[in-house]
Amino acid sequence: MRPPSTSARPATAGSAPDPQAVYDEWDAFTSWAQTADLPAAAPFAVEDLGPPVPRPRQVFAIGLNYSDHAAESGFRVPDAPTVIFTKWVSCLTGPVTEVVLPDGGHTDWEVELVAVIGRLARSVSEADAWNHVAGLTAGQDLSERAGQLAGPSPQFSLAKSLPGFGPTGPWLVSPDDLDDRDDLELACSINGEQMQKGRTRNLVFSVPPWSRRSPASSRCCLVTCSSRARPRG
Amino acid sequence: MRPPSTSARPATAGSAPDPQAVYDEWDAFTSWAQTADLPAAAPFAVEDLGPPVPRPRQVFAIGLNYSDHAAESGFRVPDAPTVIFTKWVSCLTGPVTEVVLPDGGHTDWEVELVAVIGRLARSVSEADAWNHVAGLTAGQDLSERAGQLAGPSPQFSLAKSLPGFGPTGPWLVSPDDLDDRDDLELACSINGEQMQKGRTRNLVFSVPPWSRRSPASSRCCLVTCSSRARPRG
């Protein structure tokens, strides 16, 4: 009798390539892409896209990271990124998705800059940190605030990881393709009304500083940095 | 010009099978195992074993979960598992490992019961929850306490996920092979001195209750339940 097959398989159905697989060979992929004779582009609908990084090894997110909001609200801006939380990989979706809001009305939103680490990045200097970033994309940090703050020592991750609570995408932009990778606009609208707008130059901790906190094997992790320049209320 | 290969590959080197792959076909595996004509056992050294689940989709851990300790210390035992934190997958190792302790001497330890979810387990009833458990193993929840409690809203995950901070194993035991899966001894010794000893019947939240909190895609996640019956000091 033979054991069932245990060979690894791409996660996507049919013959579609698995976007996750490319991050394990990122350097080879980018050098190929520079000279590749690419076929004509095929049309696609954005709502058919999944997350650009479907199964990152880690997601870590830096909280209390918006200097404008800190100034307005009287919070002291921390000296180092102390509030580092995670969202669970199971909550990641593409950019167009349906989310079932939990009962009670406590669900909140925050636009995020999402950096995808393409190279192992342990103990990287700030000057070298951008060289480890495969690309940037946008994300939403949905949170069920009642659960996030419940209990004797509130841990954020579960209430930020309900099904669909991590939309990302639609695609990855290489830092090389940006005029100024340290000054990007981030905005969030709800039903046509703009709720947030800010620029990443106002982040307290931008992309490079996370590298100092990066744990062992952070290749293909997501780092999200919120820029909440115009908070509600 | 051809793109670089992006096919999925087992994570382990050479021809060794990838233990992770079996969890995607857990039912097929267990029914095969019941009648398989297994070859003669081969000797191995425990220190050569990696983690029984090298790349779980999630790790979630239930804190404040030891009724004896709560009674001793005067803490109120919570009504529901409110302190749910995570350890990052990158910190998982096999049972025999070397860990570089961070400077400052704040590293602490706690023995854990680790349950591996073998079937999708969203909104499972408590009565059915054990049927979703592929197996149990032991784990250590190493924590760097200063980092764990730092900042304005301490988030545990990073300080519990430094390199090597999640030893697990040596192997998975099927709940069917246990006389009483709800009453297991857990103990922890340091340099021959027993620091913890307890039984899982004293867990406030044992294996079944996690199922109510289980997020969307929790197949192949780890759930750890601490039993700290004899705390230090």
C-alpha cells in the first residue's frame, strides 16, 4: 500500500501560477524581469486579484505611528516602535472583497503602507533597509475594537484578524519605480467620503526602522505602517 | 527567455519528506496509517528532529489559563479566554535546540500543551472539538519579559517570537492513543530541578473551548495552553 501523496503543490487551482512562490527566488526573478521578452498584456479585472503576498511568513505592524495624530491628541510619540502587533495570515485578501462585520458596530479601519520584505533582513542597517524591500502595496487594517481592547492585557491580533480583515493590493510596486519612496500619499474613503489622507514622510517610523526589530527569518513578511493624518471625530 | 522556476518545493533538503505536507491530507493520511504495512523502524536521534509542524498557518496561545496559579495569586480567572496571543511561526524549532538569550536576563519559560488542528475548525461545538485535533505535543513558551511588557499597550508576540523561542515536539501523539486526553501531566525542569508540574484537567480553558474563538482558516494551527501549577517565587 502506498502512502497518500505529500508533495508540495501550489495553493491556487488549475494552472494559475502561485504568486507566493516568486518571493523565494526574488533576486532571480527581478534580474529575469529586467530583460524578459514579455508577451502582450492580458486584460484582467481588479476584483479577481488575490493578495499580492498570499502566505507571508510573518505580518508585523507598527502602531502609534502617525505624528500628526499624536500631536493632535496629545499622545507622546514613542522613541522606538514599541507597539508592534501582528495580523494573522488567514485574514489576508485581495483589494476587492466582502467582509462580514461582526455584531455590535465596533469595526474600525485604517489605511496602511504595506512593505514586502524580499530578502532576509536580520540586523540590517537603516541605510541598507530599502534594499531588502521587494515592493510596496496598500492595505487596510480592519479592527474590531471591542475585542481588541478586551481583557486584562489586551492583545490586538485576534480582533484584527477576523475573516477578510486584511485586504491588500492590488499589486506590488517596486521602490525603484517611485519618484520618492519616502513620501507617498495614503488615503482612505468610505462611500465616497475621504476619511484619511496623509503622506508617508510624516510616519514616525517609516520603512527603514523596522529592520532593527526584524526577527530571525523575515523574508517575505509584510510590514504595515499606518498614516492616519486626519482621524475621525 | 524563460522565467525562473516558481514551483513549490519541500522545505527540507535532499529527499527527506516535508512533515508539513501531511496536514493538508490529514484524513487520507490517518486512514492510510491504520492499515499501512510499515517498514521496520529506523533509529534516529531526538536532537535531529525539527518541529512536528514546521509551518502552521497560525499559532494562537491562551494566556491566564492556570486555575491553581490564579487561586494562589488572587487573580480573577476570566470567564472566557480573553488573553489570546500569538507566537510567530519563524520562532518554531524542534525539541532540542540552542537559544541565544537576549541581554538583560529577562527571559522566562512556561511549559505548554500544544494542540495541532488537523481539520478546518470554524464555529465548531465544544462537543465536536476534539475531532478536529490531529494531535498533541509539548512546547515551551519562551518570553523576553521586558519587551513583552514594554510600551503604552504591550503586545506580547514579538518578545515571545525571538529566534528559537518556540521549541515543540518531539512528536505528535494522536488523542486516540491517550487514556484520558483531558488529564495529561505537564512538567518543566531546568538543569534537573523541576520548576513546573501540573495536569491539564486544571486548565481553565482546555482544548475544546478554543474552537469558539477559532478564526477562518485554522487548519494546521497550533493552540497552546499553559499549565503553570507551581510558579516560581
